[in-house]
Amino acid sequence: MELIKLSGINKYFGSGENRVHVLKDISLTIEKGDFVAIIGQSGSGKSTLMNILGCLDTPTTGSYRINGTEAGRLGADQLAGLRSKTFGFIFQRYNLLSSLSAVDNVALPAVYRGMRQQERTNRAKELLRELGLGDKFPNKPNELSGGQQQRVSIARALMNGGEIILADEPTGALDSKSGEMVMEIITELHAKGHTIILVTHDKTIASYASRTIEIKDGDIVSDTRSREDIATAGRPQTEQKKSAFGYLKDRVSEAFRMSVQAIFSHKLRSLLTMLGIIIGIASVVSVVALGRGGQAQIMANISSIGTNTIDIYPGSSWGDMRSNRVRTLTVSDSDLLAQQSYIDSATPNVSTSGTVVYGNESVSASVSGAGEQFFDVRGVELVQGRLYTADDVMGIASVAVIDENTKNRLFPDSNPIGQVLIFSKKPLEVIGVAKRAGTMGNNDSLTIWVPYTTVMSKITGAKHINSITVKIADDVNSQMAEGNLTQLLLAKHGSQDFFTSNSDTIMQTVESATGTMTLLISGIALISLIVGGIGVMNIMLVSVTERTKEIGIRMAIGARQANIMEQFLIEAVLICILGGAVGVGISALIGWGFNSMPMEFKMLFSSESIALAIGCSTAIGVIFGFMPARGASKLNPIDALARE
Ligand SMILES: Nc1ncnc2c1ncn2[C@@H]1O[C@H](COP(=O)(O)OP(=O)(O)O)[C@@H](O)[C@H]1O
Ligand SMILES: [Mg+2]
């Protein structure tokens, strides 16, 4: 039965002046079950012919039919299928994968064929045992002798059946004893029904075969048959049932395993590749956490000022240079506002600063004069004693509530309540100690709260006030209240000589400002991620180049383009995810360090930003790994295999 039929095969290498005609009009048929030796001197074209037979290379012209199918019409995947199921290659230099054990090397063709893990391991072990390597399962190729390596490669050729065994100088690198052993195994395989095509330059080796074809300078010069023994014994078929899902799962997990192996066998290179991703992800996650923490802190401070409050200042805006000199707000403005139905309370604020004296101590402090509502509106909490009341304000009482800083400075060990401070030559009796709920900015300053009436008439003598703080009635819209009181004061003053500030508006401003900052810094971090991605691509490209031979071997034993692509893509993604995870870990470390220091705020990590970071690094792996992976999968099997 005709298995292989070559007609008019020509093969040229190179182009132009360097074009060489390596195979010249070769026509040849090979029967199923035959044992053919192709003999010829070095450079005569034997390997070229063999590679065409094994569908590793394509002829320049001519027809090659295998089992009646024209090989030239088959696509890359179908050719890979032929290499996987029909052919078994035995190379002069074994071509084992150095990172895999003997068992894994033998089992590899079955991975690409979709055999289950358990089944293929068992089969690989059985084949190795049959070839006398029962004690070498876990050994890597460099732990085996040449003869042993060649037997591993024979086992590999048989893994998927190996209907046609293609052996290119299988004994070329072996001592004569190992060579003899290999030839005996090959002869045995012929007896079992395998079709054998053997390439050699050695007449003794060729004498094992039943038919000898001699080629010289690309021409067949003789074709002699020494024995009429076409093997007909039924060769054990290894057809396996496979579920599509089981196949996919197995294939991906195998690609995953190989990627992990590749990453860990080049630890430093993998680490350097990851560096860009690590830095990028660590900075994105940290910056977002910093931004969120800072924002949360500022929000907490603002809400401690009191929501539902509106402050009214003289001048036209915060930047108004004249606002210090504008003296348009008066206590009567505050009283007028307090009478409005949409306003819960209004308190004038006057402030001044100076030296506070107690006993021998004198310290500088700021004095904040306000109504009794101030404490409630501003969230000032009583710590000790009492706050001043409406009666104190009405009665222009010389009383003071001091903050904790002042207490610590002037009364470190004693009870301040009832003691008298001197401010601006005026006595003030301490009635309470209080603290602000949220502290913002400089928290070393000393503050003393005194009724505004006392400040105005006893201390500064001023007629104007610095600001009015209004608390809006419940259920009243703050914007509406703001609009109404602006109208009211405008009517009273006749001109817009004041401006209002609403805590809601401040919050919105802060929110958008910190949001913008986070976005900006994230943008910078994103750039570093892209740079990292390019690094990954670069290294993957190098890796593809470096492992071209490996890719060639995988293709020779039946890997399809998709298998190669998967492997490299998974590798890129894995590197990026690992980098991302390390990056998240580093930023967690930064956060831990930051949060254990006495900072004004804490870093807040969100699961979204971490998920986003990991998602990002995966995407980078896919995007930047795609090109090198595709490049690897598009390699021509024989070109890849020929690379050293
Ligand atoms: N990829 C190639 N590019 C150019 N020339 C090649 C290539 N492969 C083989 N050749 C040439 O083709 C001729 C036959 O090579 P080959 O088939 O390897 O011979 P053999 O296996 O009989 O020693 C040699 O002259 C070799 O230099
Ligand atoms: Mg050769």
C-alpha cells in the first residue's frame, strides 16, 4: 500500500546568486511498513528530503502525497496534526527539551494531542521502561548519556503512535555500542509494523534497512531492495476519547505549567521584566490609597466644621486683598440673620491674638470671640468645666474656655477651672476646657474662646466683626438659604461687600481637587505601567528568539500555532500578574509603614483599586505579550529547529 508518494520534488535554498538547487526532481514512493535507508554523503540533501517528508519543510516545486493527501494543500494546523499523529522524529542531536524530565519529554507530544495527564504519564513511563530506562523517569537530558537521550527521543517518537518513524542520523552522535542498541530498537519497531525512514551516511547502518536509496547532490542515484520484508503486523493504535472541555482545561493547565517552569528557570530575567509592572502597580495603588486617605481626612475636617453652616465674610472673595480692611459686617447683621425663619442661629465672630499671661508664664494665643451657639455649630466639645452661655454673652462676662493646648501649656499639672488669665491687660476667668472635633492644619496653636461681646467691648473695642457663622434650620436647602441671606444682606448694605462660604461647596471643591490630583498621579503611574509593558514585550521578544529552537522542537512533535501562542501569552500574562501582585504587596507594605507613622491621615486601600491594578497588569500581559507570542507561533518549524 502506497503511503508516501513524491513526484518531481525540487528544493532550492537562497535567492539570486546564492540560490542552490539542493533536491533535483526527486520522485519516490514508500510503502506502508517498509524500512527505507536514505544514504549519501554529507551535504547531498538527505536532511532536506527528510524534513520535507516530515512536513517540517515544504518543497519549492513538486507534489508530496501522504496517504493520498496532497501535503501542499494542508494548512499549518493540519500539518501540525500530521507531525503529531503520523510522524515520529528521531534526530541526530536528540532535540530533547532540557528543562523537562525524561517522562515529561516523552509525554509532550501527547499534551499537544490532548491525552489526559494520568494516561500520558503512564504511557510515557511504559515506553521508557520498554526501552530500558525504567530508572530514569525524573532525569533531565543533561543527566543522561547520549544513548539514553536517544532512547528517550525514540520513546517520544512513539508516544502518539509514530506510524512513520523519521530518523535523521540517529546514531551519528553515539558510540558504536549505543548506536547498535538504537538500531536494534528501530529494527524491532519495524517488525512491530512501523514504517521506518532512516537517513545515514554510514553503509553499516543502512544495512539494517530493507531498501536503500542513495542520493548524491540532490539526485537519486540508486534504489535497491535487499529484503522483501514489508511489515504487516498491526501496530497498536492509540486513539483516545477526549471531551472538548477536558482537553481545553488540560491544554491550558499544561501551558500554564510550562510557563511557570520557564519563568522560574530564568528568575533574574523574570524579575527584571516584572520590575516595570511592579513599580507601576505599586505606585498606582499607593497613590490612589494616599488620595483617598487624604480626601477622607479633609472631608472629616470639613464636616467637623459643621454641615448646614454658611460663613459670611467681608470683601468680595477669599483672595480679596482689602478684606482685612473691609469693615462692613456688624453685630446687627448677625442679629438680623438670626431672626430669619430659615436660619437656626447666627453668631458673630471676632478674632484677635496676643499674649496670655498666667502667673509667670506668658504665651501667645489667638482669641476667638463668638456667640454661645458657636461650640455646637463648629463641633467644639467640652472636656472639663462648662462652656459659656447666652447669659455670659449678654452680660459681657469676662470668662474664657481654653483649648487643650493652652491647658497643657499653662496648667500642665493643675486644674485650670476658676483660674484667671490676663489677656491684653484684662482678666479672664477660665470656666472650661474644650477641644475641636477635627483638627486641621497647625494644631500646636493655642486658642481661647471668649464671648464676642467681651472681646468687642472689653478687649479690642472694635465695632465691626470678622465673620458671621450661620446655622441653617433643619430641612432647609442650603443653597436656597444662601441665596436668601445674600439678598437680605444686599438689601441692608446696598452693595455686595461680603461673600458667603458654604461647607457643602468647600467639600465639593475639595472632592474634585483631590479627585483631579489622584487622576493626575494615576496618569503618571499609567505611563510607568506602559513602560513596564514595553519592557515585558521586549523581554518576551528576546525570549522567543532565545527559545526558537525549543519552539521548533515543540512544532516538530506536533504543537500547533495556537499551542505555541498560548504558551507565550500565558507566560507574559503570568509575569505581569505576578508583577502586579508583588506591586500590590509593596504598596501594602508602604501603606503599613505610612499608617504606623504619626501622619495627619491614613492611606486607605480599596479593593477596587487592587482589582483594577491586577486587571491592568493582566491586560498589559495580553496586549504586550500578543505580538511576541504571535511571532513565535508563526515561525516556520524547520527554520526554528535549525536555530541553535
Ligand atoms: N536552510 C538552508 N539554507 C541554505 N542552504 C541549505 C539550507 N539547508 C541546507 N542547505 C544546503 O543544502 C545542502 C544539503 O543539505 P542537507 O540536506 O542538510 O544535507 P545532508 O543532510 O545530506 O548532509 C547543503 O549544501 C546545505 O548547505
Ligand atoms: Mg543531514
